Amino acid sequence: MTAGRPSPAAKQIGFSFMADGERFSVSATGVVVVPSGDDLSGQEQPVNFENALTEVLPPEALLTEIEDKRPYECDGLSAYQQVPRVVVMPETRKQVEDVVKICAEYDVPIVARGAGTGLSGGALPLADGCLMSLAKFNRIVEIDAENLVAVVEPGVRNIAVSEALAAHGLYYAPDPSSQIACSIGGNVAENSGGVHCLKYGLTVHNVLQVEILTADGEWLTLGGAALDSPGYDLLALLNGSEGMLGIIMQITVKLLPLPPVARVLLGAFDTVAAAADTVAGVIAAGIIPAGLEMMDRLATRAAEDYCQAGYPRDATAILLCELDGTPDEVDTQLGTVRDIFELHGCVETRVSATEEERLRFWMGRKAAFPAMGRIAPDYYCMDGTIPRRNLGVVLQRIAELSEQYGLPVANVFHAGDGNLHPLIAYDANDDGQLEAAERLGGEILELCVEVGGTVTGEHGVGVEKLDQMCVQFSASELAMFHAIKDAFDPAGLLNPGKAIPTLHRCVEFGAMHVHGGKLPHPELERF
Ligand SMILES: Cc1cc2nc3c(=O)[nH]c(=O)nc-3n(C[C@H](O)[C@H](O)[C@H](O)COP(=O)(O)OP(=O)(O)OC[C@H]3O[C@@H](n4cnc5c(N)ncnc54)[C@H](O)[C@@H]3O)c2cc1C
């Protein structure tokens, strides 16, 4: 993610399907840099498509003017921008279905968009594509408190679910830090995580059923009330599908009773390594906290200056550990965790005394990204996951890379999950800094793979991590991903070019083995 003022150096992505007579031409060849402000939309397309849309949408639900489309040109990864050919904002299921069928007829790709808070460019529009905002589908359809489920439309904001449930003594556990804005549809499409996912699972573990509309306009219901179901687990496949397999139109989520008590233990450490070792120590003791987060000094100070969360400004790193349950359980666990903290060299502990203080401790953590926006003109948020035991060594290596590139890196992350979020500070107005930040980010992701981790934690692949997917997966695995995409969307109209690199791209990136001039799987089409 970049923050701060708009970046003149921002990249725009062509993604023109028909360039060189090939679909996916841009996903195969990488990013095209064009002067800021150019409108690439509307190229090489007959206007019949727009006319067809006016037949099925009210005027206010179809945006074709550049100034109306501009707000949709990027998601949270604002270094990449592209004005789409059209923006549609349907409000009925029939309208969505009609738009999908018209796109299929005119061979126009569709990018679904929730709240646009994604950090990997998943909702980045395509120049010749239709950006479909699902924001108007914002109804909580049903709360079934007895059976602990709720049915929601995709545009419902994450936090709105728990707010609506509070009166029933219930909540929805996955809580991305962007929860005041991000949509449940986007959460499913990204398989989002959050502070509470360490104990209660990611989005995929909290969704029972989704209803999707396929690229050829067919309605499918995946999953159900039972814990197991015959056949392949298509519901799990939809979680993290980044808008490429179907448009998610309704979601049934699991609910949890609010815990009787929740308290946060804040620990301050003199070294990052000591804080990192403490994380492994807590889990090794058999305790699964409701949340276990880490922030280094740069992030702590930025958050403290931004919202006065009550953090110690002198600590090199802090841990925030939430424990929930009955009062007795919480007291016992607090004592054990405090002992573990002190055993690992914790120099100061604070325990939230009131619910207001607990929320304040979390407010700092959740505001850490925007807080960074106040101290750096731009920042780039990475997302990778590593085995917890490697936290110390990886954080040390990140510090060295930061030094080497001359770019400050703040770390604020889901430590209990081993899910890193290095925030690389840079200035887009300074020639070459964006590229340097991207190279540094790439090195960090490859480091994650090297120590047995992954290139995504919770932010998805989008356009941001396509190259690193080549490092993570073999040609055979990537071919399977393409086959799955093809099974759901044979015409390749749903968010093409995102999340799964073409084999050609991997060769160009240098991450695919070429023997004697021959690629693996020569039978596969190279886009
Ligand atoms: C400050 C900040 C903090 C964040 N913290 C976290 C965090 O703690 N954990 C975390 O996981 N993420 C976090 N994120 C990233 C982001 O909020 C999540 O990825 C979120 O799930 C995106 O939801 P959205 O509604 O904004 O989706 P969008 O950004 O609009 O879209 C994301 C992807 O989902 C697809 N999509 C959206 N809606 C649909 C639909 N109905 N059907 C099919 N595909 C769809 C899009 O095509 C795109 O590929 C953070 C972002 C910010 C800006």
C-alpha cells in the first residue's frame, strides 16, 4: 500500500487483452509504464457494449466519464493505477446477472470490487474491462442467533456484522485491521485474516456457504450447514479466489459468543529478537491467545503519535497479547504469559484494566498503517508468512536489507501467525525509490519462501506478487491453478491476469527451470 499524497511516479498497468492479438498480454510481459493521467480505457472496443449496458442499468449505475471512473482506478496498492472502460454499480441480482451476460457476449473482462482496501492490486481495473462495484449489496439478510450463523450480502462492511450481532451477545471473529471499511465479499475473495484469526481461524474457517455468479451467468451455491460434504471442497477454493472464479453474491458466516472477559497484556522489549523469541515461547507453552501482535519501534512511535494508544515510546519492540475466556481462565493465562514474557527479557508489562483500555491498545495496532502515512510520503506494505521460530532471524535480515536499500522499514504484524507486514517507507517523488521499494519487498518475500514460509499471508497476490508466485510454486502447480481457473471461467473474463502468473512470465522472471532451451510442459499454451 502506498499512503500520503498521490504519487506522480505511479505506475499504470495496460492489461490490454487484445494487444498483439493475444489475451493476457500484459500479465505475460509485466508492467507497462505510461505517463500519469492517460486514460487507456475504451480502446479497440465497439460502443455496442455500453449501449447494451444502458438497457439493463439505471443511468446512475453506469459510469463512463473519465472523472466519474477515476475514483476506481486503484485499490489500496495505489502505486498501480488504471482507469477502467466502464464502472457498473448494480443494486439488484438481476442487474448483476445481466451485466455478466453482456460482458460474456462482448468478451469484456470483469473486475469485482468490494471496498477497494485490498493491498495487492486485486481490484485494479483493466483498461478494456468492466469494474463491478458490489458496494450496494450491503444488507445483512438474516441473523440466526440460535444456530450461530448470519447471512450477508457481499458489500456489508466487516465491522457492521459484529456491530449488528452485539445485541445478541455474538460476533464474527475474522477482524482485518481494515474492518471499518472492507467488505465481507472482499474478505472471502482474499481469505482475510486479522488479530483474532490466530485462535479462531481465517475467513475460510468462518464461512459456511457462499452463493456465486459464474462468468457465464450461472448461480451456484457452494458449501452448506454440514461440517463435511462430498466432492471437492469448492467452498474453500472460493476463499482466496481474488475475484477470478466467480462473483460472490451471498455469504453465510459462522458466529461466536462474545467471550465473558478479554484482556490485553502489553509487553515492552529491548530487542526485536527477544520479542520474537517470546512469541514462539507463548505458543510452545500450549497457550493460543486470542491475538498476539508485534510492533517495532518505528511502528510503535508512529501509532502512539497518531492516536495515543498508551504504548511505551522507548521500547525497541512491543507485543500485544489478548487472552479471552472466563475471568478465572483469563487470570490464570495472564499470569503464565507474563512469566513467559519476563523469562524472555520483557522490561515492562501493562495489562488492560478496563474494556476501554483494551480497545485503546488495539486501536494503536489497527491504526499503525495510516499512522505510517504521517511519517513517510509513501509506504509499501508487504505481506508474507514464515514459521514462527524464524521470526528473529528474518526480522534481523529485514533490518539489514533496509540498511542496504537505504529505506526505513517498520514492522507491525500478526506475530502469532508468523504473518509479517513490513512497511517500506519511500518517496515516490524521488526517482527510483518506488522501484527500490519494490525490489526490497520482493527480496523480503523470497526470504519468506527460503525459510519455509509463503509469499502471501492475508493480502492476496493480486498484481503485486505475481513474480514471487513463480518462486513459490512449480510449473506443475501453476498449471493446476490455470486449469482450475479454466474450469470455472473458460473464457477467462473474471479478473484475468491477477494472482496466477503465466509460465512465460515466470521464465522471464528467471524463476522457472529451462533445460536445453525447453520449458517444462511444452504442451501448455504460453500467453
Ligand atoms: C489499513 C489496512 C489494513 C489492512 N489490514 C488487513 C488485515 O489485518 N488483514 C487482512 O487480511 N487484510 C488487511 N487489509 C487488506 C484488505 O483490507 C483485505 O484484503 C480486504 O479483505 C479487502 O476487502 P475489500 O472489500 O476492500 O476488497 P477489494 O479490495 O475491493 O477487493 C479485493 C479482491 O477481492 C475481489 N472481490 C471483492 N469483492 C468481491 C466479490 N463480491 N466477489 C468476487 N470477488 C470480489 C476483488 O476482485 C479483489 O481481487 C488491510 C488494508 C488496509 C488498507
